[in-house]
Amino acid sequence: MVTEVVQNRIFVLNQDGQALMPCRPSKCRHLLHCNRAIIVSHTPFTIQLKYQSGSCLQDVSIGVDSGQRHIGLAVTSNEKVLWQGEVTLRQNVKSLLDTRHMYRHTRRQRHTRYRMVRFSNRKPRDIRLGVWLPPSVRQKCEHNIQWINRVRNVLPQADISIEVAKFDVQKLKDPTIHGIGYQQGDAFGYENVKQYVLERDEHTCQLCKRKIDTETKKTLKLHIHHIVYRSKGGTNAATNLLTVCTKCHTDRNHRAGGPLYALFEQKKTIPPLKNATFMNMLRNRLLTAFPEAHFTYGYITTVQRKKLGLAKAHYRDAVAISGIQQIIEEPKSVVMFDQFRTKKRSLHEATARRGRKQKNVTQKRVKKNTKKVKGWCLNDYVRISDGRCGFITGFSGLWMAHIRDRQGGLVKKLVSLTKLAFLHHTGTWRCTTLPTDVYDMQ
């Protein structure tokens, strides 16, 4: 069957704010041009009618490919793909929190101006999720739930299908584990993990393979080394620990070209278990947030996607998850949503920002980012006179701006504000439409 290529549909709300069936972009442009509708959201793009209308509803399905880095979303109805999108989540929350902690700690040690340590704002339990989670994990779980609700709220009585994952983390670490081994763990019977690692390595340096110092004829002093450095995200798990002697555990061996650095380069290529652990936590929260949804798994999605003849992509997985059996109409583009920081909020800078020679140590927080100039706001989506589009990432003076694309690539370093055409404001999500052939090339 030949698949008709169309554009993504536009979500529509009636005058009372209730969801209607999505319309074609041409219909949306006509309604906006005739002042019969207004734009109420860009994430996703939604309009609201300004006149009374009927409601002819059809069966609609939402497919969701949940994940840690990307979320695939698709809306299907009557063997047609009405809308498809992909959400990219932030991955730098933990590193930013660590950097903030380092800045505050060093300023306290130097007795310079700093914020006092607070303990009254620590909450042992998170009210919304039912249990405390690290901020980096919590924001990803919340955004998975929020984006499903965003799409569901602009559709009439949609069925939701979500792909989740369930991993046996202990089985991934040790395929032979069974029975009571799940309760005992690696270091069972030892005083601590350090003692277990020493016994496992037979109190022998794993680099020089010695127990006795050849010069002094005494037992070597042994250290426990992190194969993946703690500064690079390494954990205290026994699989990441190694016994080395003091002569091998040197700064030179930690640098590029050293034997410890070679072990680090080899070990870091092994996929960590953080993703598997996160998907287990996300699955439990999705089951609680959407008890009426249909849940599926990756191996089922793969079979269904191949039956539909679709290439691998997060939004195409979402199309297969929605339960569609054949495709007679498919959009030629995918809507991309990227999460980003609106501005830098640190009180002081350790290094100078890009484009500046001196680091900021005296200005107030609100003065470090120019948020508005001549009616133009930071992160506005604009079009340059040559036809290229991008986001305003900074201002220079009162008449110039810097323009970058959704990946952070430079579109135009300095362009006059008079040569820009305003498209729409942007909050914390950058929304762009990408042709499917360009997506495949990336």
C-alpha cells in the first residue's frame, strides 16, 4: 500500500477548552488568518477556536517510547499517523549540582562571601513521587509523565500505549546468580567492600603482580583504585575497584599513556548499569501515574516496527507502540523538543564566559544575563533575512544579537535586530520541525 506523505497535524481546542480532533496546517493557517482561532501553546503547537463548533470525534491512540535521554511520541488514528515528535532531556543536572557544590565549598573555606549551609529545606520524601529521588533522576521521571499528559490533554479520549523496560540488575552483573545469591551480594561474609577486593585480588598488585617489595623485602602497601575515576562518574562497586600498590598508584599512571589510564579507557566502554536502574524506577512511576494505559516492552516494539517497514528512531518506535497495523498516511517531518537552561544563575564564575576576557565576580545574578532588548527576549525563535532560523542566545549592545540552532551551532554571530523576523517566544523547551530525511542523516 502506498503511504501518503503529509505534514504533522495541529492540535485544536474548542471555545470551552475541550480537545477536538487535530486539523491540517492549512486549516490552522486559515483560522489564524481570519482571526477565528488563537495560539495557546507551542509545546506542542495548539490553537483554540474563538467560536462555537461541533465535535466529531474519532478513535485516537498515543504511542510513547519512554526513556532516560529521549522520549518518542506519536498520535495515530484510522491507520494514519497524525503527529510525531521526539523530546530530548537534559543530561547535565548532576554535573551542574556538583559544580555548584564545589563553588560554595571553596568559598566557605576561603571565608569569602557565600551562602550559609541550610538543612531545613531537606525533605526526606517527595510528595509527588512518593519517595525521595536525586534531582537528576526526578526531573527525568517528571518530564516523562508531563509530556504524556501534555499530548493527552489536547486529544479527545485517547488510548495510551507506553513502552517500558524491566531489568534484573544483579543478573546483568553476574549471569550465574540465583536463589539466595540475590540477598547476599558480592561482599557477603566480608567486613567491607575493601576487604572483599583485597581477598579477591589475593593481596596482590594487579599491575606489577607483586606482593613483596623487591628492595626492602617487606609486604607492599596496597591501595584500592577506582578503574573508572570518581571524577568521571565511577562508583564504589566492587566491579569498579582494583588492588594496586603505592608504587603503581601514582599520578603519572593516572594520566594519558599510563597503565591506570589504559584500564580506565577500556572500562568506560562497558555500558554502565545506571540506565537499567533508571528504567526500573521510571517503570514503577509510569504504572502509578497511568494505571489505565497499555504497557509493552522493547522486543514487541521491534517486531511491530519491522512489520510496518519503519527504520529505527524514537518517534518511529512510538508509532509502532501506538498499535497501528498499517500506515496509509505519514508526516514528512518530526517535531523536536529540546530542554535547555534559560540563563546562568550562579552568583560567581570560576572561569570567564565564552566571549569574555574577565570572569564575573562583582555583578549581581540578575545582571549577568540580558533577558530583553527592544522588545526581543532571550531564546526567542526568529528568522534571519537570509531565511535561516534560530534562537537568540545573547545580545550585544542594544541592536545586535547572537543566533544559534537547536544543537547549539552558530547560525549568525552578530546580526542586527532590525533584520530579524519574530516567530514565537520560547520557555525552557526549544521546538523545531525537522524533515525525516534530515533526521535519518543525523
